[in-house]
Amino acid sequence: MIVVDVETTGLFPEKHSIVSIGALEFDNPLNQFYQENRVWEGAEIIDDDLEKGVVNALKVNGFTEEQVRFTNNYSLKESIGNFIKWSETCKEKTLAGHNVVFDVSFLKDSAYRSEIE
């Protein structure tokens, strides 16, 4: 089983981007993956809207806008490709996490956006 967590610029994969992917193999916790990437061109970042109870996504995950747009970071395509390659080292490919539906929706959208099948 792979325990996965993604940090993002918001709640919706069609308009927000992954900024980091962290994972470990549950039965072999020393087998870990972590990578930060720059957001895709045009990705939005949720900003504070206190009337709606919305907090800036970067305040939640601790990244700055400069960090998520840093051009020396991996591209989203590279990070997704590296995560898939890493996951092939795991015996069991079932994904688990705190809110795995959220994480998987971003991973799938990012793979599609990056033209990875």
C-alpha cells in the first residue's frame, strides 16, 4: 500500500496545481518519495475570502508563491513521471491517505494534463 499526500494551490484540479507529492510504502516505510514542483502555467492559487471561510491555500501548506513558481523546481510532468516510476518499486499499489480521493483526483488530472498515460 502507498500512503500518499499532495499539497496544492487550491481545491480543484482543473484550475489548481500540485506543489508537492509525498508518499511512502506502508509495508516498507523507508521506501519514500518526496518532490516539490512548480505549478503549471495558468494555475490559480486560492486566496483568502474570510466571508466564505476560505483561507489562502499556501498558508495551509506553508509554501510561498515564489516557491511554487520557482523555475528550477521540477515541472509537474517530471514530478508525476518520477512518482509513477517510484511507485513501481512498491509491492502493493493501493493508494491510501487522509483524503485519498482529493489526492488521487489531483494525481489523475496532473497525469492527464502532462499527457502521461
